[in-house]
Amino acid sequence: MAGLQNEVTRDAIVVGNPGDTVMNNAHRVQVGGSLSGLMNAIILRHAGYKVNVLERSHPSQLYSESAGLGVGPNMHALIEKYMPAHEEYAIKMTEYELWDEQAKIQEKRALPYPLRMTNWRTIYDMLKSALMIEWPELPSPTYQTNAEVFDVRGGSVEVSVRYRDLETGAEEDLQTSFLIAADGANSSVRRKIWQDVSPSYAGYVLWRGRVPEGQVSWQTREALQDKAVFQRLGNGYMLSYLVPAEPEEIRRDSKHRRDIFWAFYDKVAKDSSQLKETMTDVDGNVHHNTITMKKIQPGVWQEAMGRIKLQACPFYGELMEKTTQLHVSAIQDFPNTKAVFCDDKVILAGDAMSQCRPHAGGGLNENAFQALELAKVLEGVSTLLQWEEICMESAAKARALAIETGKGFLPPGTIS
Ligand SMILES: Cc1cc2nc3c(=O)[nH]c(=O)nc-3n(C[C@H](O)[C@H](O)[C@H](O)COP(=O)(O)OP(=O)(O)OC[C@H]3O[C@@H](n4cnc5c(N)ncnc54)[C@H](O)[C@@H]3O)c2cc1C
């Protein structure tokens, strides 16, 4: 397998403008404009490429799924490298408390690595600004929304990408010598070029919510102040931590600076009517990933909240009652062994490459690792073959750590 350096030369021939720097004219197409899509697009741009991002969803739809997010060391390193002037974006945690049912501390434990707790939208906005920033000596990127890719074909020199404008229905073809598929765990590009892997349901769902810190009683605020807390419950486990409020919320109300984020892993058997009911929205559509607050059936949430409140300490009961942002997700993951296709012309990135359960907060960290390693390929210090190997090895470790962490908290038998 050739390194990406050969791709650069090939692009120069295709574009054929020897008067310019070779890379300035090299077009790269990127499918998926969520966090890994943006990270890889930034890295390509810094290496001198013209990047076209094709993203299926409208930004308002993306924002509606934003919840709490843990930023690990690789993601922080990426932020420091490509956004050195960034403002404070997170609240740092190095350990957590494990509570019993009466909210008494059983023990304090170190997190697998320091995590900066924040929210998805803050990171998305930071990455998007870093990608789109004016930079006269480099070609401007494009970030196209409502653009759904539905066909990818590898040719001998280029890859052909066919996409649909979801507003107008118009279809268009793009040719590129390098395609990054960062279109999530259910990647349609992966399915087109390689059908060997697909995510499978892990046996539990995750309820996630946020409450402005100022809206809870002082007792709850004090109990959950500046710490991450875990509590094992009969049917799963609960955790909470502080996150900055989303930029938009702070702009609306300068006193609203922090939220308490909570999450509950809820054991729900595969193929059960409970799972079907939980993942069916108010319009009767069945989801495989996430349902946002407005679409969750109120009865389903009331039932889950009632069950959780019976077991959890009162602080969590209060958080759930006052929740202003809520999501429910079916937890899934998959192992993988391959990320480079079509003679080095297509690569998978982010959750499209590999997906781990969120227990150890490692998903985003892995996505950042892949992007930082890709930068080394673009710099010529490693090859795509080495990139694929190192990413696969790291992803397997992150997946194993996530499963082990989940086993430590979930009721016995939930993860076999
Ligand atoms: C809107 C959103 C909010 C999220 N919020 C959180 C959160 O709060 N906390 C958390 O821990 N994790 C969250 N996640 C998951 C987290 O972003 C991912 O687990 C991780 O960062 C990997 O991201 P990714 O970019 O590889 O995949 P994803 O984040 O899944 O993004 C894939 C992107 O590809 C787009 N896409 C899919 N198919 C196509 C297609 N055919 N054509 C064009 N575009 C396509 C999707 O619209 C999506 O934007 C969220 C994901 C999304 C999409």
C-alpha cells in the first residue's frame, strides 16, 4: 500500500497547475461534518488541501443532539495544536466519587486519564470556526449542509462521490483523489465499499440530561459541586459532572455559565418490547441511535424517571425533574480491522472507523488520535499503512477499556 505522499503527487498531475504549490490545488472530499469530520478537515487544510465537507444534517438538527462530552488528552492536544488561542472550554476532572444509595462516598477513584468535561456544541463550534477561519495563503474550505452522500465508486485514478441536496432534491457528482468518510458508526460509505462490519446493540440504553446549575436547590448543587459522581443502581448506573453551559445559552443569559450533566445507563434487553417502545419517537418512527427531547415519548420518559428515582439518591431525582435537555441513545459498538480502501483513495475516520461504548469517555479521544496520526501521514513521516495499523490497535484498546469500565458499574450479567 502506498503512502499518502504518492497521492499528493497524483493530485498535482490531475489538477495540473505546476505554478502553484502542489498541495494548494489538491481537492479532498470529506463526508460527515460532525466532530471527526471537522478534525480531519482542519488537518487537511493545515496541510494545504482544498477541503469540501458534505454533511447531511442542518446545523439546527446537529445542535439538538448536543449533550455532555468528555475531552481526553488526544482531543485536548489537537485543540492546543490547531486552536492555540482557544478560550477555556471545559471543566477538568481527574477523579470521581463512587456513592452508595444514601449518597455516602464509598470510595474515590482516578479516571483512566484526565477528562475535560464540556458539551458537544462547544467543541463543534470551536472546530467549525477553526476550519472556516480566513487564511489568505490557503484555499478556502466548503462546508455544505443538507448534502447526503448516497453513492461512492472507486476508479483507477479518482473516486466518484454522488450526493443529493436534501432541500432541492438535486443530485451531483464530485471527483476526488482522496475521500475521508467520517459519516458516523452507521457509515453509508463503509457499507458501499465494504460490508463486513456493522454496530450491534450492547444491551442497554443511555439517558442523558442537563440542568442549569442555578435551577437546582443548594443542597443538590453543593453535593454535586466540582466533582464527577458515580452511583450503582439495581438496573444500571448513574453518573454526573459539571459542564460549561453552551455558548448560545451564555450569550442569552450571562449568569447561566454551568450545567449539571447527568447520565443513566439503563439495562434494556435486546429485542424486548421495552427497547422498541423506548426507541420509538412521538411520530412512531423507530430510531437505532439517539432520540432528542422533543421526540421522546413523554410516557416512556415518565416511566424511566419513576424507575430511576425509586433507586437513585434524591439529588438525582431533582436533576431528572428539572432536566431541560434530554436524550436517549441505544448503546452500540463494533470492532474493526480495516480503514483504507480503493488503493488508498478512501479512508474511514471517527465512528465510521470504529466505535466504542461511552463508559470511559474515550470515543472522541480516539477520533482525535486518528486525526493527529493522519497529520503525520500528510507530513510524510508515516504511511497510510502505518496509520491504519496504529489506529486499529488503539481503537481495540479503547473498546476493551470501555467494556471493562462498563462491567465495573453495570449489574452483573449485563455485559457477557
Ligand atoms: C449531532 C450529534 C451530537 C452528538 N452529541 C454527543 C454528545 O453530546 N456527547 C457524546 O459523547 N457524543 C455525542 N455525539 C457522538 C460523537 O460526536 C461521536 O461519538 C464522536 O465524536 C465521533 O464523531 P463522528 O464525527 O465520527 O461521528 P458522528 O458524530 O456520528 O457524525 C457523523 C456525521 O456524518 C453525517 N452523515 C451521516 N451519513 C451521512 C451521509 N450519507 N452523507 C453526509 N453526511 C452524513 C451525520 O449527519 C453526522 O453529522 C454526537 C453526534 C452527533 C452527530
